[in-house]
Amino acid sequence: MCLAVPGKLVSIDGSDTAFRTGRANFGGIVKQINLSYVPEAKLGDYILVHVGFALSVIEEEEAAKVFTYLEEMGELGELQEIPV
Amino acid sequence: MKYLDEYRDAAAAEKLRKAIERVTTREWTLMEVCGGQTHSIVKFGIDELLPDKIELVHGPGCPVCVTPLELIDKAVMIASRDDTIFCSFGDMLRVPGSEKDLLMVKANGGDVRIVYSPLDAVTIARENPAKQVVFFAVGFETTAPANAMAVHQAKQFGVGNFSILVSHVLVPPAMEAVLSSPQNRVQGFLAAGHVCTVMGYTEYEPIAKRYKVPIVVTGFEPVDILQGVLMCVTQLEEGRCDVENQYSRSVRREGNLPAQDLLSKVFRIVPRKWRGVGEIPRSGLGLTREYEDFDAETRFAVAAYTAEEPAECISGLILQGIKKPYECPAFGTRCTPEHPFGATMVSNEGACAAYYQYRRHLVRQKVA
């Protein structure tokens, strides 16, 4: 039920941030989305959408963190595996 | 798709699995709160990848599953009226009521419609002024902002023939109910990433401290869940009980403030009955005075109706993490998705349905 899907914001209608809507592209499927709760969203942003509402703008830097962490961990793991 | 595919990467998952194996020295029981996470865990076999010392138990976070029987009956009563168009998310239609479900109402000629968004129900109401249009407002904090906006718009535009049947529940009181049960085995939580996208995670901080449990806000893809498990187990091994955020690409500590703002206008906190669990104080949402004209329970005079839960279904114990689906004598035999006894077998996110779909071998073992 709490499923939310990331989509790319491809158009925005209306300038009043409280009543904005826009269209988001979900891997080829484009849907009309209510943007009332993401006043900060701009064209090209990835938004997380649940039942037709954007709930957040995905932060690119934060999204990359797990992979940076894994890269660092990979180096650490290899060091630990060196036989003594 | 960006922000989905990379979090299903097998090499990343394997690295995290190894890291979990390295940090785990003792037995730990973790609960994933959200039904969406349960579905991912069982679908991708994440529980089977983890070291034997780590057990994942499935939490109460499936709103379809925890909606009490009497509310389904109320939905059936309202949907059966000739003057009504009853709108709902698709997964509520097959949840069994005392005598029938919403799909049977539809089959008997009732106007029951599946909608994608609650705003679609408001549009239907504007297009059908001679009919009463009711939306079944089920969900956790994730769905509440959408339902709040539907009621708010209906009020703003004077759509008087629209109302909602409210069945909104809140996650933190359910976690506290699990932790204060004498049968509780849960030592750490993976909190629900989309609930926290709306609400933030400050309300989990006192729970972590009071019950001495680590809580890690976690996403829904395999890499997210494995990293959430790693963060939670690391805390347990180090004797910490903090609230941490694995799902930081979407969740901010304070949550979504514009959404919380409208929520506090449209909804107030009320006690709610949870299917199989009973009433939990301050565990749900009801409409505030300003919006109470849009309450379908009052409009159709069904508020006083009550119903007893069927005795044979053990979904209450499954929702609290006390039993696994295959421990139910009816699982996979008399109770199947085609003929469900309870909601946990109906909803895609219900633990019983997930085990039925992906772990049928456990049924075979049980029969043998």
C-alpha cells in the first residue's frame, strides 16, 4: 500500500506552489502528478510518487552514498582478507 | 529505471551480505515494519541470504491487513446502496467482510470503482452530482496526505456529495504495541521508509530510548533492506539503540512539512481498532471538526456497527511477529488467495500472501 515509485519530472503546470501539478515519466509511462507537497521540485528532478502525489524530491548525493560506502568497504574487506 | 535498478544490483547485495556475516556474533530478531518491505524480503529471498543467527519477523505495516472486519462490513453496507458510487484502491475489494466482500457487491450490480488516487474519486463526485461518492480512505501516514488533500479540495470546491470512510492507522503506536507485548521477541526495527518520508523520524527517537531498540529507517529495494539490516545489527552488536536513516535519498529528519501541515488541519489522532490486535489508543486518524461533514460513517449512519473477528484466522499473531504464516493450520490449504480467511492472505503486502506466492515449498514440507 505504501508503494512509491521514482519518476522524472518532465513538465510543470501552474506557478502557485500550493496548487502545482506536473507530469512525471516512470520508465516510459507518463502520468499527471500533484506537486502540492514538493514546492522545491523543479524540471528534471526525480520525485517519489505515491497515489498520484509527489512526497519527496530524491537527493542525488544521498542516493549515491550506499555505493560510495560499498566501494570503501570493498577496499577494507580486501585488506582484511590478506593472509598473515 | 533510475533509483530502482541500481538498488537491485547483485554484487552490491553480496558485499552487504558478507558485511552482515562479519558483524554478526549473536542471535538477533529484527522486525521490518512495512508490508512493502516484507514483500521485497520474501520475493528476493533476502531472509534466506542472511546468516542463520538473524531472524526477520514481519510487522503490522500492511493497512489492508489491519483494517478491522467491522470497517469492511461498513464499506459493504455503504457500497450496496443504490444512490452510491463507492471508490477504493484495488486491494481492498477482496478483503472478506462478515458475509461478503466489495467485489461481490460489484458483481451484484453495486457501483464499486477502483481508483488510482483519491483525487480521482473527487472528480467522479463532481461528474455525478446526483450520486453520493464515497472513498475508502485506508492507509498509513504515507497515504494520509493524499486523502487529506482529497477532502480539502472537496471542501474548497463545495463537492458536497463526496465523503470518505476513514481507516487511517499510524505506525509508531503499532511498534509500541509490539514492544510492550509480553510475547515480544523484536530487538531492532527496520522502520518504514515512505511513512518516514512524510512524518520524518523524530517520533521514533523516544521509542528507541524507552524500549532500548535500534530503529533504522529503511527503503524497499534489496540493497536498501540489506544495508538497513547491516546498520541495525551493527548497532545491536555495539550495544547502541539509536535512530538511523538508511533511506536518506528520500527521508529527511523533519519529514515533509507541507504534508504534515495539511494533515494536522484535516485529521486528528483517535483510537483505532486493528484487525486481530484490538484497539490501540491514539493509533489512527479521524477527521477534525472542520472536515467532519465529509465523514461517511456519520453520513450513512453506520458508526455504531461492530463485528467480531473470526476465531480461526491467526493474522493478529502474524501481524505482531509472533507466528509465521506456515504455522497456521489453514495456510495454503483451506486459506488461499482465492479463498482467504483474513486480509493477510489477500493483500500483495500481506505476509500470508507473500509466503503463499514465494514460499510454497514450506506448505509442501508441512503437508509431508
